[in-house]
Amino acid sequence: MKGPWQSHWHAHPGVRSGGQLSRGERAADRMRDTMGSWPFVFGFFAVMILWAATNTWLFERVLHHKAFDPYPYILLNLFLSMMAGVQAAALLIAAKRSDAIASEVAVHTATNTDDIKVLLAENTALTSEVKKNTDLLDEVHRHVTEIGHYLGVMAGRFEPSELPSTSQDDPPREERGT
């Protein structure tokens, strides 16, 4: 399970992951996820403190032996310098991989944006067709109602499952004088 400090870019549908990646890309992702995390930072501080405590306190004061790297910790300084050189290259590799991920996300977003534009245009066309058909249906309904008044039937004022009935209250147009 991933910790809260790790990114979830691999779940993005536009980003290659798992078996789609080369061995170097997977290594860069692991390196970035490990070295760019709080557990790594705290672990690094713990190793530094442990190194200093072992050399200063344990060997010299408790065991009364000569420390293998006495203060000012020249050997530790050498290791840190070598690690800084390797870490610089590792950071460049991780940054290059992050750029590749960002580019894959951008391409996916652009493709989706184009697809959404097409769908929006189709939806707009369908909506205008529905509006036109609704307007035509309203016009047909008005004509049917007028024909019903002319024939003396309550056309257009009944449920679709009912049959129109002749209204006694509403005389045909000839009787109304129209």
C-alpha cells in the first residue's frame, strides 16, 4: 500500500505504467518515490545521528576504542560527497521521468479535450433538432386543437390513452358564428 507522501500518477489513464515501462523508467520511478519521501529524509537523518553517536559516544567513551571515523567525521564526509554526486544524477533521471509523465498526461488531456469538443458539437446539434421537433409538435398540437374545435371535439385536451369526446359546452365554429 502506498503512503500518503507518494503520488498516484500511475492511476491516470493517459500514463503508461507497470509492464508498459522500460526497466530504466521503473527504476527512475522507484528512485523518485523513495528518495523524494519523508521516510527517506528521516531515515537519512537517523543514519547520520547513528554514525555520529557510534563514533563519538560508543567507541570512544563506552568501549574505549579508537573510533573508525573520529570527529570531524572525514569518512562520513567522503561518503556524503559521493552520495551527493550520485544523487545529482538520480535527481536528473527522476526529473526527466517526471517530464515524460507530464507530457503523457498533457497528450491525454488534449485528446480528451478534442473528443469532448466533438461530443459537445454533436450534443448541440441534437439539442437544436429536439427544439425544432418540439416546436413542430407544438404547432401540430395547435392545428389539431383548432380542427377539434371546428369539428366539435375536444382534440388535444385528453390523455393519449383516451378517445376524444364531443363537448356539449363548446359548440362547433359554424354555430358560434365564425
